[in-house]
Amino acid sequence: MKSNRLTLKCLEEIVHEALNNHEGDTANYIPELANVNKELTAIAVQSFGEEMLVYSNDPLELVTLQSTGKLIPLIGLLEENGPDQLFEWVKVEPSGDEFSSITRLEQLGPKPSNPMLNAGAIMLCSHIPGVGEQQFGWLQKWTQKLFNCRLSVNPLVFSSEKRTGDRNRALAYLLHSRGILGTNVYETLDLYFTLCSYETLLDQMLYLPCLLANYGKDPVTDKQIISMETCKITLAIMATCGLYDETGTHMVNTGMPAKSGVSGYTIAVVPGKAGVAVLSPRVNAKGNSIRGEIMLKSLSERMNWHFALP
Amino acid sequence: MKSNRLTLKCLEEIVHEALNNHEGDTANYIPELANVNKELTAIAVQSFGEEMLVYSNDPLELVTLQSTGKLIPLIGLLEENGPDQLFEWVKVEPSGDEFSSITRLEQLGPKPSNPMLNAGAIMLCSHIPGVGEQQFGWLQKWTQKLFNCRLSVNPLVFSSEKRTGDRNRALAYLLHSRGILGTNVYETLDLYFTLCSYETLLDQMLYLPCLLANYGKDPVTDKQIISMETCKITLAIMATCGLYDETGTHMVNTGMPAKSGVSGYTIAVVPGKAGVAVLSPRVNAKGNSIRGEIMLKSLSERMNWHFALP
Amino acid sequence: MKSNRLTLKCLEEIVHEALNNHEGDTANYIPELANVNKELTAIAVQSFGEEMLVYSNDPLELVTLQSTGKLIPLIGLLEENGPDQLFEWVKVEPSGDEFSSITRLEQLGPKPSNPMLNAGAIMLCSHIPGVGEQQFGWLQKWTQKLFNCRLSVNPLVFSSEKRTGDRNRALAYLLHSRGILGTNVYETLDLYFTLCSYETLLDQMLYLPCLLANYGKDPVTDKQIISMETCKITLAIMATCGLYDETGTHMVNTGMPAKSGVSGYTIAVVPGKAGVAVLSPRVNAKGNSIRGEIMLKSLSERMNWHFALP
Amino acid sequence: MKSNRLTLKCLEEIVHEALNNHEGDTANYIPELANVNKELTAIAVQSFGEEMLVYSNDPLELVTLQSTGKLIPLIGLLEENGPDQLFEWVKVEPSGDEFSSITRLEQLGPKPSNPMLNAGAIMLCSHIPGVGEQQFGWLQKWTQKLFNCRLSVNPLVFSSEKRTGDRNRALAYLLHSRGILGTNVYETLDLYFTLCSYETLLDQMLYLPCLLANYGKDPVTDKQIISMETCKITLAIMATCGLYDETGTHMVNTGMPAKSGVSGYTIAVVPGKAGVAVLSPRVNAKGNSIRGEIMLKSLSERMNWHFALP
């Protein structure tokens, strides 16, 4: 059995399949997230050795990274500080609880359970090297490296995150009370909210999953951008924690390590074969895009991409 | 970059590397598990297209399946009843808690979080079709199918499990109080203890991970033994829940979906490439073989088998 | 300010006040509890130095003790084994969770949080001295002593409890898995279900709270039946744990240490002044009689009995 | 049996009994609390109709209220806003967890479990009427009323609390994220830290428990300072939640509703009979004074003050 060849027609079918589902909505705890076309449903795939395919029901818009951005400090710190240092800051275990759970941080702490939870990403942001502008510069540098272009921060979303970010402040203060936060709470959260507020178009989202699928090499130039070691760790964390307490279901359905964001993006990796990005702003109570999961499941089945099965 | 060719010499090095670690011990809550050579440290690998390799520091012994046996009702019920029915009995999410946690069953229930936890496996045992002997026959049939040979139950371990199985009784009664157990508590637990008490030699353990790595086909005859669909789901569950609340760490270290047992066995899958079984009875507090994990990590690194990376 | 003199007229008003509330129902997890007149609403009060007063809207019926019976092993074991021994079996802290919570037993264990929770009462039943019939005899003896008459066990309720008692079995097995249960699970639960299934009329319920209010002396003969020390400990446990996770609200409303049962009985104590028993089978989700609490609050206010305030 | 007459000799014996215990230490999470004579061990008792007795092993010092101050917003808001309003802000149930638990606030919320926990007191501080200086004025007014003298804030302790108060910030932000905090997080915490940092001498601590024991009337002038209704509710909350997850043990040992503070003060009430204050800065892991509890237990036994038993 061989992988089928992917066609634009196929992506069109996948999108239309997903459009049948009308559940979910934009996340209400960051009001500014509602300022998008919430019916926008799109998929972009880069199979290695083939051309990039993108299908969207409506014109693409700039949408913020939200939690997909949690990969930036994870990868950047893995590259610069190494895994041993990173694992002193966060564990890499699914917590079984929702993305902003304080209970699990209190009970399973002191370290956050994993870097895909809010607590874990906040922890990592606090350990970005440097002071003040240097930390924001570091973030900018790594964003550029991992998305292969310069991203902007959406100031309305940033402001909306900041205005409604009390739960993240609670997490940050609990971490700070344990003396393990690397930067003060305010600057840490500004870094974290910045991370979440970078915005991109769907096709720009595709570079990162391709990089991870291609063992850290740029799919075009074959230049090693991030190390194989970093790719392995990142894929393992995405496979076990990428969609919070819905990761098991996601892996059963798709077999692709992935990372979701509450804005509606999900990026997924088929190791050695392809990078995938999907977008649909209607998310469920667990913070994952509903149509996004439908598209990834359909794609995985059509292409036999489940765990890179044959 | 290509996968290296595996040699017996390489397995010997892997075993000797692991022998440097002297942490852990046999699990004390099933006293009969101590009746093995606890220094026994062995690995068996079947790369497709090559011959099976086995290296052991000491003579192989019959060792019980323990939780590796949890794959039997999972796979058998997936095959006979289908995934939709199975997912009405158990969820497929890591719980973040230890294998016999009652708290998570009470809080995240009614259904057990996943079929690799005691609660989940007990639940599935209760839904094995038939009555009485038929259920034990079903277990025997599926064990034979998935291990490609007839396994025996170790009566001393069975009796030891039964004598010390109060925590599993507590889980079963909590499930029964919710009216969702398919068989009465006593017979369900006899099925569960039987499952755990099947015993095999290390090389017999290799058939199941090979089957999963080969998309459900017998690696020799290429006959389809279990469906691709069942393989996908099983791999996804192993990748997210196979080593309980140490699965994330295992995936970071090895990138191989796996299932551990408290007797010291761990089986691991490299999709499309190989099946692996390791054995060392010294387990840690989370119920996973310490030397087993060292061997799997070393093997994964030497072979570039992490997420089937190149 | 002096306590008012209580009259039958006053009790009648209290009952009629309570009858306005139609919330709650008999507990559905013990079906046989529904076999009572669920509108029965009654109160009995013995102020010291005055005659006993009883008012009921309907004829009194025999109703089972349910959790009010948890006082029997508590008091009997305090008397025979002393507080130091008792506190090795159970703690005396409110758990903040519901009466049959397993989570708190797992997390705050090994000992149950307090003897008013199911786990705590099961634990105490297992430590009743003797073997088999001797333990049931002990229970009979102490029931007779604390209710000043011979009570019968209602076999239908006993059987109903036993048939639906899986959650209590889960608790008992979790305790047994820790090696701290004094008797095997089966006999322990038979003792526990027996305890719950003793039945009395409302006026017979009054003897125990009077005994506790009178510092352990029979209110008529002034003979010391149980020690002052036992009274103190029992009152403190009732004041902090007597109505499970509604005890704080009960104490705010009434200021009377009390113990409720899911059959609808609540007994309450005004130290030095009076014993009270109320009955109404409509209970809330926390297992406490709704009209019972209304009656106790009204009585406490009318009589200035809150914390024996003046 | 009559209450014995209390003598200074008796208090001396009680203090010396307590001095045998050398466990515990000043709380390390507020460093400034260590700036006291930690061997200071003292008791003050006002039995109604007798003169106030104070015995101390060392000269009395000004010591901060810490959590004993949580009674101030509770009583003040009960008086000014009434119980119905108060119970919309906090529940009155013991949580079973420690005083600064975030888990229980997340799980049992949105409202804090009771006003004696940090979360509950922070919540009440946020609902002190007025804005800015008015709120601090309100606190000053009620402190003066309930301690019958003007107390000062210890600026070193206030600053120490503020510097190390991250866990309280986490609680406040979690409350704020639910939209139920009445004032912004910063000002709320300044009020809360102020409350904790008022300082008094032991004999000044005695006025409040006497007020509560005397049904809200000044023990000397007999003027009604706070209402009977407020006394009832406050006593009930002290009896069930006053020493956090050690309240049950405290009530078993003493039978006196009480409130502890991590600085070493505990105040206790014998309704209708006496007010008590004890001080010893060595506290246990639960934040309660170890010698303080020894003194209260001994006093209760000597005076038969357990639940105002005879």
C-alpha cells in the first residue's frame, strides 16, 4: 500500500466535509478573537517532493498563533540551552486536565507538567535569555526562524489577552511563589501574551511543521535550521500533549503529532513525509478547532498518514 | 541519513549499558513477582527484512505479561466490536495520574480515562463477550492470536494478584456502582488477573509489536491478522498512555509507541520498520522497567527510530 | 435574655413552616428508602426539666437510622477502646467532600478523614471487637444502650443497601488495600449495612441526643451511661462533620452539633439544655433532610439555642 | 459539677506545661514574623464576673494579628451588609485543605469555601465598602471597634507579607478571573496585607473573644457592640473553619470555637462564660500555634469549658 498523491480537489473535499459541522465558537475569554471570519475553513499541506497545496472556503486572513506559538520558546530554548536545562524548567507529561488548570500545577508541581499547557509556556517565557528588550528580541528572532518570515504582533489581540489574562496571572504568581520563575511576573506575561498575539496567514504556518517533518532541515534548501534532537523532543511533546486533554483522541483519529491554538490554527507533522496546517476559528470547550480536527482526520485517512503507516 | 543495520554486538552493548543501573526493584504489591532473576536484562528486536536478534545477560525465563497484557482485550474488542463501541466503554486520554488511581476515575468518570490504566483494562475485561468459560476462552483465543503461540497462566502469580488485588477491587466496585461494568466484579477481576498472569519468554513477546509495526500483518506470512484500523488506534493509545504518567518522558526519550508491564517487560513499535521487546524486572515507582527504558532509548538513538525519523 | 419555654404549639408552627418546602426526595441509591411516607414531617424535643414534646403532621413510622447510626460505633469504641486508639483508626477533620468520596480517602489517607463519612464509619465497624456474631452482638448492645431500647433491623432496607452498596465496597477495598481494615471486607460491610438498617420511631431517637446534652447521664435516672470525655469528642465531631459538606451551613443556621441520616432523621444537641430529633425523608443532594434543617433552624432561633447562647 | 474558679496559679501551670513542647517554628514564608521572641508563651482569660488574668513566661510584645484579623472583615461586613449578602461572597464550609489552597478554590468555586481561608478573606477584603482610603478607613474603624483600641500596622511585617505574597496574588487573580472580586487585585491585597499586619499585645486580643462570648455586648458596659446574629454566625464559622484543616482536632481537644493566626495568636470563645487569648509563635505546618493549642486544651479541661459543658 502506498501513500496516495494529494490533489487540490482532495483538499477541497476535505474542507467541504468539515463545513458540515457548525459546532463550537471563537473562545469568549479573549474577546478580540471574535474579530475574524469564523466560518473561514482552510487547509495547507506540503508533501515533500510535491508542491504546496492550499484550499480555503473564504479569503485567508491574518490570524494569531495563540497556543501554536508555545512551540517557539520550546524549540528556541531546546536549541540554545539544551534538553537537560529545559527539563529542569518543565516536565513533559500530559496532565489530564485542561490547558489553564491551576489544580494540577499545585498538585503535580513545582514544575509545570508540560510546555504545551499555559503554565509550562509561561515558565519557559520567563527563562528566555536576556533582560527586557533582549527577551522580546529573542522571541522575534525565533519566530522569524521558525516561520521563515517576520511576523507582526496584533495589538488588539495582545491588549485583549492582557486585559482578560487573570488566570494566567494566577498561574504565573503560583510559579513565582515557588521561586522558579526566571523573570518577574509582569514581563513574563508580556512575553507570553506577545507570543500568543503574533499573527500569520495559513500558508506561513506551514513552514514550522515542514521543518519538524524534515528532521530540522529547510524543506527547500535542505539547510539544517534546528537540530534533529530538538525535532525528536518537540514531536514527542506534540504527540502526547499537543491538544491538551484531547491529545489522545487526536492521536487516535489522526496519528499526527500536532499543536493547536485557540484562534483556530492546528499544525500537524507527518515525520519524513509532510507538514500540515489547518484553520477554522470554531473551537470546542477544550480549546481545539473542531473543523480543524475533522480536516486532519480526513487527511490522515486519505493519505494513510497515521503514524506514518505505509 | 539511513537507519543503521542492527547487529547482535549492538544489542550486547545496549544490555551492558543498562546493567550499569541498579535502581528499582520488583513490584512489592504482587509478592510473587519477586520470584524471578531480577538482574535478567534482555532485548529482542525484529527489523523487517532482517533476522530476529535477541541478547540476554542471563538465561531467559518465563515472565508474566502484567500490564502488557492490557493490549489483548483492547485489540480483541476493537476487532470484534469496533472502535465506536470501544469508545463507549473507555476514553483514550492520558489521566496524568498513576496506573491504579481511583481519584481520576471518580473525578473524570464515569468512563475510565484510557484502556492502559487498571480501571480501563478492568472495564474492557468486563465487556469480553460471552459468559464464564466463554470469556476465558475468548482471552485464550486472542492471546494465542496476538502472541502467535499458546501461553500459560502462572498460577502462583495469579494467586498472588488475587490475594493482593484490593485496589483493583475498589476500582471495579466503583465502576460497578455506576452500572457500567459488563460482568460482575468477581468474574471481571478473575479475567483481569488471568490476563496479567499469562507468561512468556522474551522472544515470544516480539510477535505483537511486529504485528503492530507491520500494519496488522504477520511479518512472515504477510497475512492480515488484525486490521490496519485497529493498529492505528492501538499505536495512538500506546504513544499517549502506554507507560502511564511516564509516557511523555518515554516518548521524548524513544519516540516509539510502547506498553510496559510491572513484571519488567516493555514492548515497543517502530511503525513500518521493527518490533522490539525488552525485559528487566527492576521497575520504578511508576511501574516501568528502568533498564528497559535505558535499552529502548539507546536502541532508538542508535537506529534513528525516534518517530520513524529517517 | 432567657430561653423561652417550648410549647407543643410552637412545635406545630415549626412543622407547618417546614411543610411549605417541597424540595428534595428520598435517596434513590437505596431504593427501599422510598417505602416511607415522604411527607412525614416531625420533631421531638426534650428540654431538661420539662416534659418531652413531639409533633408530627402524620402518624409516626419506623424509619431506619442510616448515617445517624454512625454515632454507635464511634461512641462504643470511644468508651471501650479510648480516644487514643480511636484516633489511630480515623482522623476527625471535615474533608470538604461528599459523604462517599473516594478521592479524599485516596488523597488524604491512609486514615479516613472522620468517622461521619462512609469511609470512616466502615473503618470503625471493622474494628468492632470480636469475631462474627460477637461483632453483631456488640452492635446490638451499644444500640440498645444508646437508644435505651432494643431496635430491630429492617431486612428490606438491609438487603437494599447490600444490593446497591458498591461504592461502599470500593471504599472498603481501598481501606483493605492499605492493610488497615480490622475485619474482612464482607463482614465489615454487613456490620455497616446492619448499622444503617436499624429502625426506630422518632421519639426513640431522642434518647441519644439527650444523653449527649446531659454530659453522658441518663436524663431521667441521672446515671452515667457514657463518659463526659466521650460526649465531648462526639459533640466536637458532630459540630464539625455531622452533616458532611453542609456542616458549616448547618452550624451557621442552628449552632447545634448534629448528625443527619439519608433516611431523613437528624438528631441535634443543645449542651446542658436539650436533645432534639427531627424527621422528614426529603433529602437534598448532600444527603441531609431539607425540612429537618428548616425545623432545626427555626427551633434554634425561637429558643436561642445557637451555641447555647443565653 | 461546676466550673472551677480560674486562678493565676492555674494559668502559670498551663504555660509551664506548654513550655515542655519545643516543636514548630515561626512561619518561614513571612520572614519578618521571625522578629519576635519565639519562646514567648502567654495566656489571657476573661471569665465573666471575674477579673482578667494574664500569665506570660516573658515580657509581652506587640505581635501581628495575621489570620486572627480575618474576623474583622467577616464581622464588619456581617454587621453592615448582612448575612445574605455575605453568603453571596463566600461559602461557610470547611474545605479540608490547607489555608492557601488554590486547588479547592478552583474545584469548589467560584466562591471561596469559607472566610477563614486566605481566598475567603481576600474576597471579603475586596468587598469592603468605599474606594481607596475609605476602605482602609473602614478597616481601621472596625479594628478599633473589635479590639476596643487603636491598633497600628507593623510596616516591616506589611512589607514582608507584600514581598512574599505571591500565593495570595495567585488566589486573588483566580478570583478576579471569575469576575467576583469587588476591588482590583492590588488594592485588595494591600487591604489584606494590612489586616494581617495590625499588631497588638496579648491583653488587647482579649476584647474580641469576650465580645463574642457575651453575645455581642461589651463585657464591662454591657453595650451591644455587634449583633447577636453576627455572633452566632461568627462562632459557627470559627467552630468549623477557625484552624483550617486542623479545626476538627481543635474542637475535639478544646470544644471552643477559635481562630488562629500564623504569628502565634489564637483567640477562643466560651459562649456565655469567657473569652480567651493565647500566644506562642512556634506554629506547625498547618499554621497553628502548637503551644497555643496545648494551653487551650489544658484550660478547657481544667475549667470544663468544652462546648460549655457544665
